[in-house]
Amino acid sequence: MDTLIKGQRLALAGLVTGNVLQLGIAGEGVALDYACFGLDAAGKLSDDRYMTFFNQPRTPCGAVEVRAPACDPAGFHFELDRLPAAIERLVITAAIDGAATLSQLGSGYVRLLDGGRELARFAYGGKDFADEKAVMLGEFYRKDGQWRFMAVGQGFNGGLDALVSHFGGEVAQAVAEPVAPKISLSKISLTKPGQTHKLSLAKGAGAPKKLIVKAAWVDNGDGSDDNDDLDLRVGILLPDGRMRCIQAPEKSGSFDAMPYVRHLGDVTNATGREPATETVEVNPALAQFYGGTVGLVFSVYSAVANGAVSVASMRPKMVMEYGEQVVECAFDFRDSSAAGDDDVYTYVIGLARVSADSIVLEPSGKTSEDGSEATPWLRWQGESLQLAFDGPAVFKGEDKEDEDDYNAGNPRRYIA
């Protein structure tokens, strides 16, 4: 393994097979948001689809993908030979928001891997910076027809705005059009089951009025337009152990009245250019209205009628926003044993416990059984949530009439 210093270059020829490799990233002390910019020969982001980040997780050609290696908190997967000839450089960046600066970093690293074998590592930390709020960590670039990597470590005082200006000045506008949610640099990313993050609920007139949850997925890349449809579902566990279910369009819910959760509408497919996003609004006063802590389970469902497709192939993720607090549940479903199974219909993205003062969010990664229409069902285990896939099936549209027959042997029912 090579230990790289700032400015050092590494030829990839002979190190990797087919220019396929992984990049693992870590940084301690402040929340970092990572992105990869695909630049042309002039050093410009001439195609906004080649900015790869949490809400646009894959380039159209599939050459760059947000995917952390197994032992790293963040990272990317690269298949460099798939890049179009117009892309000459790939620049990996990190940025923060708020009052923090990069000088508050503990330690961090960027490491290159070929499968599980570490090829090189570049270390960085707060001692390398002052008031900067963004940094170019490293870049891949073409030279004489071959790919190389350079450790960069160049900071920018202006944060993301400085990076955008550096890469052409119009990147923010180009990215904002195909990607509805704005880039949030204060996002916390949860990638492994068992991780948790607590969001504090504010009080008073200035407190955020809504808790917003967005589930997004991408085109599965099989060339078909009729099987890229997932449904975001929300199961609500009441303090007394009963459950409600929210799903568009028949059970869209309400924000200001029971059940205090509202689905904003069904989205039927994703495209290669724009991920599909379904959005749910949760009333932050949920626990007060129900008289105690409430459990929420967020899942995505692929109906049989939509065509056989593995949920994993659409890489679903979830982002929860409460004012300036943003938390992403980004468990990589493809790491589960059910990853490629077309007959696994439901994947749980995240679980949340909502009390009067806070929300505790965690990723899941659990799936339904092969061929099962059962929904994720929550139970209280002390103050913790217990999840099992033994809830009643919930159908929509023309299939709704089959629901009672399908659930005849299941004693569990969602309340209205």
C-alpha cells in the first residue's frame, strides 16, 4: 500500500483490472457531505448529471456511483472505462455548512481499493486547514490515455459556492433543475443498521413547522419504463400498540388531523436523468397528539403488477429534514442477501421514535420474505422498537378488493 502526500500522483495502470476501483472516505469532528464532479477538458462541469452526490447517486453511464466500501463511512465506486470521452477529470470534494470550519476536523482519509485490497491512502485533518469550509480531496485524471490519481487536499474558504465557481460558476443552477431537493451540507448519513441519530425538536414560534421525509430511487437501468415504480409507505405505531398505515393515493393521511402524517402523492417511475422522489410530511407535535412516544417505519414497496424487479436495483434512500437538521438513511440494500431477488417486494429504509422533545432515527436494511406481501409491523419492546414482517398486506387500485381475502389468516389490522 502507498501512503500518499499532498500533490503525489499514482498511475492506475497495472494496479487495477479494467479501471474498476473503490474510494473510501472518512472525516471526524464535523459533518461532511461528499460529491464527485466530472469535468471536461476545460475543467468545467459541462453536464450537470456528472455531479454525483447523495441525491444524484449515479452518473448516466454508470461509471461513478455513491457507494461506500464495507469498512468506510462514505465513498464512491468507479468504473472509469465507462466514462464518456468528454469527461477528463473526476474531482472528489467534501464540504460543510453552518459555523464549523475544516480546522475543527479531527482526522480523515481517502483510500483507494481494488476489491478489498487497499492500494493507497491519503490522510488529512484539521491541522491542514484554517477557516476553509470545503476541500478538494483528490482527483482522477487522464494522461496519455491512462488514468491516474492525485492526492489534492486543497481547501476553499467559501465552501460549496467556491467549489462551484472553481468548476465553472453555473453549476448550482444546472444541478438545481434536475434534482428537486437542495444540497444540504449539514446532512448526517447513516449507513449501517444499529446506527442512530437524534434530532432535537425546537419549541416556540420560530420552530420548524414540518418534519419532511423523502424517499428517492433511481431507474434500474434495464431499459424498461414500466417497472421503476416504488411506493413509500409509513407505518405508525401508537403508544397503545395499535398501528396505522399511510400510502398514496387511498391512504394519504392528514397533517393537521389524525393521523398527523400526510403523503404528498404517488410517483410512478424514475428516469436516468432524475431520481423519483415520494414525500411525506409528519407533524412535529405527533407525540403530543397521541399522548406518548410514537414509532414510525418507512418502507418502499414494489408491487407485482409493476413488473418483476429487485428493490435493490433502484437503490432507495431516505432523507429526513427538520429545519437545518438533515439525516440520511443510506443503507446499501445490495449488501443484503435479498439484493438481487425480484420476488422481494418490501425494503425498510428507516425507523424513527418520535417523542415530545426529539426524534431518534436509524437505518434498517430489513426486507420482506421472498414472495410475501406482508408489511413491516412494529411493536414496543420497552422504549425500543421491534420490527417484524408479519403485518397485513395493503393493496391499492384494482387489487384493493383482494386485500380481505389475502389477510384472512392474519389477526393484525391497521386502524383507520
